[in-house]
Amino acid sequence: MSGRLHLIPTLDRVSSAIVACTGDIMLDRFVYGAVRRISPEAPIPVLGVQSQKSVLGGLGNVARNLGALGCGIRLFSVTGDDAAGAEIEALLKDVARCQAVLLKEAARETPVKVRYIAHSQQLLRADHETTDGASEEVFAALLGRFKEQVNECSLVFLSDYAKGVLKGSHARSMIAAARAADKPVVVDPKGSDFERYAGATLIKPNLKELGEATGMATASVEAQEKAARVLIERTGAEFLLVTRGSAGMLLVPKVGHWREFPSLAREVYDVSGAGDTVAAVLAAALGSGAGIVEAVELANIAAGIVVGKVGTAVADRSEIADAIERDPMAASGKILPLASAVERVRSWQHMERRVGLMVGEFAPLTAEHLQQLEAARSRCDRLVVALKNPDAESQARALLLASLVTVDAVVICDAQTADDVHATLKPDLRIPEAEQAKHADKAQGTSQKAALFRSSSRQQ
């Protein structure tokens, strides 16, 4: 199928995943203001603070992204016994379907990253943290709670920010517990010692981490594949997914050929937390039973969304669905048999999209039809067109309709009547057939046909 519309059913299933998350959780603070002068004390800008906010960072940002996807979440981490830790605990309560186990360690300072921003541009980041490993006593308690709940989960995700929770042998212990429960494991790594992640299913380094972990050159795709295969050999991982910024992603399997996924970002405002979004979508998709290629495709689309936002952001299912459906190559993928149209409509309705249905022959398709379709689409979030009384030209008309931005799906009624299609699809709104039929009555002559193609070109 052309385009990316085949990913819609996969996206619709991600909410079935229950992801066990463990690793380093932190607080991301954003201080916003305006710069109007340079300090007289030093050649630095003076930020006039206007507002500030705090959001979950690190493992917490993964949880936020999983929550936006509708997944079940079991979160296991350690904070300090301090105000930032209490703030994290409060923020987690706002994440849908999240059950959190947060152990407090008095000797630990909860990691806090403060970003100072003016005119959508970061001026400075200040980090407050300790990176000492969690004490053996605290980690043993955390591992125990993890083992109690891992069986109810579909996948385990490790977020290593080198802040201590997964330090030393802790990562290996978590992976061993997950594998003992027969759960796949996705790791977002840190540092150069990837042998700590032995047994993981998928490891997701960025290009810099790939080079540091192997000591190898990574300037070309061929060099990146060689380095990735070295890490696969060291860790036994089934897949290595290398995130490469504007160059997109590189998926290297243990067996088989590598595959590139080009970046889909249109505009890049802030890359903060983009790796967490990629990791969350990967975990959710794989945890719901998606294949590895589909999971990476969804993650790549989500990454393109979040880098267009300022701050540590998330991509929810609605935004990902919109990005999939905006694919300019997806016209033929909008022409669906009735059974597939039902799945598409249910997916839209599940995401609280109002679905409209318009029925007609559209023979010939006229400029007035285009106006009527535009008016119909203004009354709903998604518009399905059903072509009745099919003939030899129906497929061509269906493709032309599908190419319009106002039309989201086209169904050709073979043996079905318009009432059959309506009863099966169960749309939220049916555009009366008489409304568009009266326009079809006026469709005569070559001048209208010429107008059609002019209007159609403007639509596309």
C-alpha cells in the first residue's frame, strides 16, 4: 500500500500495551522570558523572567508519552527525599493509566534540569543532580517490586540517563528479571559500557553514543552498520536502532539487512526529549504486537512531531494519526473495501473524531461537487464518501475523490445500498444524498468539466 495509512490499525492498537518502565526519573523546569539588554557585569544576556513550568523528564517523559498514547504504565524509580521528588510524585498522578513505584533515598538529590528560554531559543541549561548509584538496599527493594508486577506487562523499557538507578549491575538485573518473565526489553542507553544491557531485545543509542561505545567511525551508513553489529555481538540484542538527528534513524537487525528511516521533521524548534518520544512509541508499538518496521515507522513520525514543539513535549495518538493521514502519497490508500472502512471509522471515533458520510454517484465529478464536499467536511472531522451504482469509471472517480484534502476515505458500493453502507459504518453524521444529488443534476457540458479540473488542481 502506498503512503503510511497501513499504520493506522497499528496506532489504534498501541493502547493495548502495558509497559513496565524503570530507570532515571527527573524534573524538567522551563523558565521563559525576554532578552532586551546585555548585562553590565559580563557579556551575557539578561533574561527578564515572565513564566516558568515544570514537567516530568527522563523516565518521566517516557511515561508522559506512553500516557498520551493511551498505554498502561508501571513505573519503577528512585528519587531523593526532597521537594523535587515530591513534585515528580504529584505530576505522575496526572499521567493516565500510570501506576508508579517511587522509592525515596535520603542521600540522593532528585535530578532537576532547568532550561532558560527566550524567544523560543534556549539560552542556558543548569543541572542539579547527583549521579551516585542507588544503594543496594534501595535497589533490591525496587527490583522486588518490579518482579511482583512484571508478569502483567507486555514489554519492559529501561531509560538510562546515568543518574544512578541503573548504574553498575542494576541494568543487567532488571533485564534478567524481565527475560525470566519472558518479556521483551527496550533500552535507551547511556555511556560506553553496553555489555550492561546484555539480553535486551532492542537498544536505541544515538550516533554519538554508538561511536563512544565502539570507538569506531560513524561518518557513513556503512560505518554505522559495522559499529551497530559490534554492539549486537556484545549484547546479543536482536535489533539496534540508531537515532541520527536530521539524518533520521538506522535499524540494524541481528539477522538480515539494515534499513534507513529518513527524518520526517518539517521544522525543528527543540529536540529536548525527542529520544524519549521515540523510545515510548517503540515500546508501545512493540508491546501491542506490532512488527519492528511498523514500530520504527510510528516512532519516526512521532519524532518529527515533537521536534516541532518547544520544550519537553509529547506526541499523542491524534497528532500521529493526523501526520499519517497528511501523507501526500496516501491517496490510493484512502480507497477501502467496506470492512476496512469500518476499522478506519472505529479508529477515528475511538480518538473522538466526528465522522461524516456522503453518498453519491459523482458521475461526472463536478466543481459543484467539490464545493459540496468542502461544505460537508466542515461539518465533521473525517469525511467518508461512498460511491454508489459503480461503473467502469468508478475506480478513476474514487482515486480523484481520494486525492482531495476534504475526503478522508472512499468506499465503492458494490452489492451494498447506501443504507447498507450507513448501517455498517455507523458514522456520526450522514450528509443527505439529496444535497449532493441536486448538484449532480446540473453537471452538464465541457465548461463544467474544465471547471472541475481547475478546482481539483487547487484542492491538491
